[in-house]
Amino acid sequence: MPASAAAATRPAAEGVGGNDGATLAGRDHVVVFPLMSKGHMIPLLHFAAALAVHHGDHLRVTLVTTPANLAFARRRLPPSPSVRVVAIPFPAHPQIPPGVESTDALPSQSLFPAFLRATALLREPFAEFLASLPSPPPLVLVSDFFLGFTQRVADDAGVRRLTFNGMSPFSLALCFTLASRRPHVGVEGGAEFHVPGFPDDVRITADEVPDAVIQGGNPDDPVTQFLHDEVRDWDHRSWGVLVNSFAALDGDYAAILESFYHPGSRAWLVGPLFLAAGESPETKQEEDDDDDDDPEGCVAWLDERAARPGSVVYVSFGTQAHLPDAQLDELAHGLVDSGHAFLWAIGRSGGEWSPPVDAGGDGKIVRGWVPQRRVLSHPAVGAFVTHAGWNSVLESLAAGLPMLAWPVMAEQAANAKLVADIIGAGVRAVRGGGVVVGRAEVAGKVGRLMDGGEEGRAIRARAEEVREAARAAVGEGGASREALRRLVDELRSSYVVAGDGTAAASSANGGSGKC
């Protein structure tokens, strides 16, 4: 590479805590590389923060991202000398507008496959960054599964890699099993079938097969092609899998998940990561001195209803999902017909849509940023209508809120199955075949969660039990806290000291990485 090109790709390091972290002795450096997408970045930012909080005295963390994502990353990392951020340039791609470096900034989700192809071009600048680090090499690289090239870079550098999917053990294991063994093929939509390798009581219908599995079965799909070209041959060679969940929730499925990876690889359940990072809605609220975190005034609106605990339904389908106007119409009517107050964060899923019915004084529809964890923890909120993205599911469970799980894309149908049928902390919206969910079903299922019937009480009680379990998991001696400690210890012991005093990856627990 010419000198000028090398200079252009040289990473710019920025210390979050005011310095770039002094080099300590031994392998004590963790490199974290999330996909440039908020739903993927946020959990790994919390992981970096958790390492700083619980292991900052003997570990330092470098988070790798691109220039347009620096501000977002800095704002969500603790002011610690053990954490720094490094920016490497986002590659040019003919289909991606200049300056667009996150999926959330894409002008159309149809550009997502092109965005993924652009991220694959980060391999060379990332390899240069890793090679530029002082000896000894990092203890581990933790990277998003979409960034499959990071496995090759880690192998070449003699560094362990942990892959991060952003999904639960149940959903990952379910998707991998369905994709590889295809028990749903030939099964009629409403007929139940057993998922091979799962407990006998885990049965799903063909209509409940996640979109990610269906999409993955289409060889002409551009995302499927990307995964085939850039991810699948590499991701399963990872030393381990970092999982944003906790053992009491769905740890029973970890062994199934591990079976799809390199022999000896383990699933490390260290979540909920935002709780592991020491971040709670209460402390977050105290830190906010202005309205930048709540531009729509959602918390103030909820404060006006705090005298009626559990009276408001919160509705959000995340930042990526899109619902057709006909479905938005039915959802609006159903929320009004339920008779319950509601706060609906419509975001980009609304496009140019406008409500067909007056929401009245007890309905608030917002299009801007919403501080979701603060909303979910507010005493006025009693239930959550959600697309069942895993981040949202965890946040709801950590707040003790029952859910109307309404899957839209990706693995969300598996999450909805987990919430409603396995955990028992919610109900599901009937979906399948692109059918619009009617207003009567919306109103009825909101009522099942919010009203005082026996079913609603049982679901709310179960959600509260999971809330307590989530907090116990990240507390002193909790399963997730201990898993994080063991992860660090086992990574250190997985390297052997050579005769010259240098540490190299041993063949134990996942092989040398050079597969």
C-alpha cells in the first residue's frame, strides 16, 4: 500500500476518559468491534462498559468503529481511562451515499445488502489497526457476526475471537436448527411440529418459523448471498459466543447453540448487558441535565399519569421495522378501542403515515427518539407492544413488563415464542402470510395484558419474576457476573507461554484459530 493510502487508513484513537490507556503487562487488551447499526452497537458498548466497571483495574478496552459513529459510541461509554475508541475509515461503496456509516442512516432498507458488502471492505484497515498495536497482542477480539472477516484477521494475529449475534440462546439455537435440519419443510402453516434436539415441549408451527430462516433458504436473496460469501465459513470457528442473556432465562438452550460452533466453543451468557454495565433507568435519568435524551417529552407525559400506575401501554417496533399503512391504521384503531392510554413511538416505521383516528388526550404518538428504558421503567407504564427485537425484549423483562410480542422480521418470531409460550411473560400477535392484524385482536390482546383478569395477573407476575432474576444475574455472585469473570480467566489460560516468553493461542478450547 502506498504511504499516502496507509496514512489515510491509520486509525484515530480517542480516549473516552481523557487518555488512551497505558499499556499494561501481559494480554490485558480487549478489542470490541460492533456492526455499525444501533441495535448491534448498543449491547457491545454495554459489554465494553461492563468490562470497565468490573475489570477495569486489570483490563483495557478498545472499541473500533467508523468516524460517523464516534459521537454515538463516546456518549454511551463510561469516562474511564481503561476504555478508548478508535475510528477506521468507512469504505466507499457505489450504492451507499457518502457519510452514511450506519444502517440507521440508510435512506432505504433496500440498501442493507450493499451496506453489508461495504463493511466487508473494512478487513484491510482493521488488520492494519490490529497489527499496529504494541506487543503483546490483545487478549480477545469481540466482534459482530456480520463482520466475518474479523475471524480471519484474528486468526492471522493469533488472537481469540468471540462472536456476537445480538440474539438469545433460544432464538439462535432455534434458527440454526431450523436452517440446518429444516423440519418445517412440507408442514402446513397451522400444524405443530417438534424442533429436533429441543425439549419435547418445544413445538412450533410453520407460521412461526422466523423470517431469518425463510430468507436464508432463498439462495437468490442478497443478504443470504453475503452470509454465504463472508460469514458462514468463519463465524462457526469462533472461540466462543458472547450472549446478551442470562442463565435463568434461556440458559437451557446454550448447549444446543454451542453444538453449531467449533468443538470446545462455549456460549457465554453475561447479560442483560445494560444492567451488567451498571446502567439503570434511574441513574440514567439523574445524569440527564437537559431534554436531549427525550426530545418528545415522553417522560414528562408519563409523569402526568404516574398517579395511575400501570395505566399506559407503550408501543414501539424499533428503528428498522416497517409496517404498511393498513397495519398502522388497524393498530391505531385497536389502541384507541382498548380504552387504555398509550404512548406510541412510531419512528421510521410510520413514514408519511398519519393516524386515521383521534388519539385523544390519553394517546401520544411520537416520531423522534424515545429513551426506551426510562419509558419502560416508568410506573405509569403497564405493558409493551413490541416487535420482539431481542434488545427490546430484554429491556421489557428487566423492567418487569409483560409484552404483546408482534414479530416483523429477522429472528423476532423466535423471540415472541420464547416470551409468550416458554417464559410466559406475554402474548403473541397472530401473524403469517402478510395478513394485517385487525383492530379487534389488538384491542383484545392489549386488554388481556392490562385488565384485571386471572391471565393478565399471571403474566404480569411472571414478568416481575424475570425482572428479579435479571437483576440477580448481574449482582454480586450472580450467574452473569460470574460468567464474565470466568470468561476473562479462561481467555487468559487459553494462551501458552512459548520459550521466548511470548504467549500464543493454545489448541485447547477451540483450537489454534488457524482452522
